[in-house]
Amino acid sequence: EKAIDEIITLQRKFFADGATRATAFRLDALTKLRKAVRERTDALSEALREDLNKSAGESYLTEIGLVMQELECHIRHLKRWSRSRRVSTPLSYGRRGAGYGPNRSAWNYPVQLLLCPLVGAISAGNCVLLKSSPLVPHVEAALRDLIAETFGPEYVAFVEGGGDVLDELLKRRF
């Protein structure tokens, strides 16, 4: 709980400083993310194989390739899309009993369900706090490392944990 509050405080300060509003900053962040995903494609595929028994082809087709397409689209169109306006923060999580597991997190496409919304959030000039599903521990570790090596926690942070962490996140005002 304390760590989450510290991350949110750090990100609010970073956002208030205005760095994320510049189109050049956002393009640079998207380019860094594209490079990181490209460099870690094999590691992400292996993590998906270990957790969900997905082949490398399926991993790329249903997860990594979709993230790369999203990144390419945003990089190509960001300058045109850039305009100053306030938008609401979308939160996406599954319902109990709806096929999403006991921790109320979508886990069957963990890479694309975490990284595609990140692409949109970066394009919009936001700071981001990510939480993946603990039901896919190898993917969670690979994504945690990718995020930590690509961005500072004041801009994009990654938290781990189960339903208790998700409940704490949902109590916060973003």
C-alpha cells in the first residue's frame, strides 16, 4: 500500500512537470517501447510458452505482433493526433466467474492486454502504473523486467501481486 502511494506521488509530480505533454517525448517513449519489445520477443515468447503453452508463432500472432502493430500505428499518427485535452483513465479487469480467474485479472493474453493500453496511455501523455496477472508468473517477470529496463518508475511503473494489490489500486484516484 505504501509503495503504491509512493509511486503515484512520484508519477503525479513527474506529470505535473509537463514532460509527458511534449509530442517529441511521447514519440521517444513509444520508440523505446518498440525497441524493447522487439529485443525481448524471444523472452516474451518463452515466458508465454512456460505459462500458457503458446508456441512462438501463436505468441507473435496473438500477442507480440498486435503490440508491435499498435506501436507502429501510434508512432505513425501521433503528431496528427496530438492535441491538448483531458480524458478519463480506463481501467480494465475481468469479473469473477467470467473466465478471468480468481484474481479478477485477464490472464489469457497477458502481453497484449498489458502493453496495448500502455501504448495508448503513452500516446495520450500519461504516466502509467501497470499490474499484470499473477496467474502467469513467467510473463509477469518478463514484463516487469521490460518495463523496468525501458522506463523510470516516475513515468511507467510496474507492481506485482494478487487480488489484494488490485483492490488497493482500485481504491486510488488516478
